Amino acid sequence: MNTKLTLRIDDNLIKSAKEYSAKTGKSVSRIVADLFEIIKNEKLKREYPLTPTVKSLKGALKGKQVNEKDYKEYLEKKYL
């Protein structure tokens, strides 16, 4: 559900927002909504920090060429 929101913002900032809107093809409302979404996601990141186990695994495959076929072969060797 969309609800109307009135904001009081400096005239120069509004002008800049409208210019950016025209340049990107997004409405000012969409730009503001995107900003609120970013803020919400940042809040979620702070609320759910990575566990020590996940932290230790993060980046373990960086730069490696691993695909689904490799994973299936690994499972076949392990369990068959």
C-alpha cells in the first residue's frame, strides 16, 4: 500500500533531487523510497551479525573456479 508523505526540504536540495530524477528516469518518490530501503537494510545488517563460523567461511572460495558439477563430484566421492 502506498501512502502519501509530505517532506519539508531545502529548495536547493529539491532542485538537485529533481535534476537527478530527470537524469536517472526515477521519480523523486522512488528515490526517497530507495533511500529508506537502504536504511532498512543497513539496520538489518547491524541486527544480525555473522556468527563466528560464518565469518570463518566468508571468502573461502574467493578466486576459485567452483561450479555445481564440482560439488556433485565431491558428494559422489564422499558418499558413494
